[in-house]
Amino acid sequence: MLIMIAITIGLFFAINIGASGAAASMGIAYGSGVVKKRLALMLCGIAVFLGAWLGGGEVVKTIGSGIVPSHTFTVPIALIVLASAALSLFLANIFGIPLSTSEVAVGSVVGAGIVYQSVFVSKLVWIMFFWLLTPFAAFVIAVAASYLLKKVKWMTTSKAVPFLSLLVVIMGLFEAFSAGMNNVANAVGPLVGAKILSTGSGIFWGGLFVAGGALLLGQRVLETNGKKITELRLEEGCVISGTGATIVTVASVFGIPVPLTQITTSSIIGMGFAKHGKSVLKKDIVVQLLTVWIVSPVLSMVLSYTLIQLIIEHNFYPIIAMAGVLISVFGVLSLMKRGKHTIAVHQEVVKD
């Protein structure tokens, strides 16, 4: 029964990965008006499945045995790890936020490793370094490319539009393929680590359900990345998708789970920054994205750690400590908010 529940949660997680990955791949082609929403999601699903099936093995190994030893993943622990990651991602999809599946998956695995003090710290630090490096690199490349594109006149002519339209779709497919290589492992890695599924069957079924998730739940996140951050021209879309796909494909070959959605979104923000300056960084959607990116791995880690302590170890003391921390944090935030309100009222009184 536990095995069936673990597989079900893993595949549910895979569906949500597809929903989130849709925006990180075909969002550019959709946002620039080249393809309709349904076709964009369909193409995304096909390419993601092929990427998982043909090249997802190395990242599966990292998630299953590279961050914590594979013997950490008993069936109940694999179930809790996947449930924690899936819940974090599902909530993000409900609100239409393109969340990094790599971050929530790694966060959940680390939560289990903390319980049993079995985290490979050097490997984790290396992964986190790439989490910081790759979005920053994508932002810088996008800003540089945007300034360069301003000097290229031929791309604005009508003759270039058919070529650029085809190219932006190809780049989107390349990016979706890279998403399959990197992100499907987040759903099936713990199952493979716990010996519930073989690597081959995990990649196949995970890829299939990721493709289904893109079709069923990808509309809102596709809309967010395609149209809500900044308007994009065709040549800009090619740069963004090509940059993200190349970075993620290289990382996947070396088995490093990286945040594809953050990489793509950072590129989009970079394009907006080059055109509109710092104002694009003040948009509510950008602030919301940055907040979720910071909170998501911590949330999934805390969920995983807490559930394992409660259900597996029957240890309630860490829960009491975390409840105290939460009460303290919310208390400080409340005081800060009240303090700002008091200062604002005082300033109004002084003006009067």
C-alpha cells in the first residue's frame, strides 16, 4: 500500500512539474504570438517527454543518491519527501507562479537528510552554487543580448519574421527537452533511490506524467511567463529560450539539478531591465517570483523534516521548537508592520 501511495504522489508531483515547466519552455513562443496556448502546451509535453526518456538518467542519480545516501530512502521516507515537494509545487501552480521544481525537490531531500544527519554537504553546496550562478548568468546574457539586438537592423524587417517565428518555436522545443532532462528526476529520483522503480521505468512514467501536466495545468503559468512580466519580440524570445536550454542541458549532462524556471524568468527580467530600467524590477509579479524562489526550498525542507520527525521518528520536540520560531517570526513581522504604520502617521502629523 505504501509503495502504491509513494508512486501516486511521485506521479502527482510529475504532473505539477509539467504545469510549471510549461511556462519555462514554450512561454516565449506563446507570449510573442507565434503559437496558440493549446499548441504551445502540446509541443511542450512532447519535448519534455523525449528529454526525460533520452537524457534524464544522470539527474535521477543525483536526486536518488547524490545528495543523501540511497539507503536513506526507505519507502515511507520517499513518500514523505515526494509529498512535501509536491505540496509546495501544487500551491505555487494554484497561484500561477513559475516555481523551481529542482529547489523544492532538493529541499525535501535535504529535510530527510537532516533528520538522519546524512547530507552530502559538499554536493549540496555545489548544487546551491549553480542555483545562484545560472539565473544570474542568464540575466546578464539577456541584458547584453538586448543591447546587441538594438544594433541589428535586419531583425526588424518583415522578411525576418517567418525565420524568427520558426526559430523561437525550435528554441522553445529545445528548452522543453532540457526541462525533461533535468526536472523529471525531481519526481522519480526518490522512488529510484528507494528501489521502488528502476531508473528506466521511473524516467518513462515520470516523463509521461510531466507531459500530461503540461497539457492539463500549464495554462496559468504559461500566461505568467509569456505575457505578465514584459513584452518580448521574436529575436528576444530566441535568445531567452536558447540561453535557458543550453545552460540546463549542460547541467543535466553532469547530473546537476538546476532551476530552469528561474533561468528563463531571469532572462525575461533581463530583457525588461534593458528596455525599461529598474522599473521592471519593481513589478509585483517580479517581487512575488523572488519571494517564492527564496521560500520554496525552505518550505519543502521544513515540511519533509517535520513529517519525518512526526510520522517516522515519533519525535514531537522539533515541532514545538519550530512552532516557537514561527510565532516569533510572525510577531516580529507584525511589530515591523505596526512600526511602519506609526512612523507614517507621525510623518503626516508633522506635515500638518
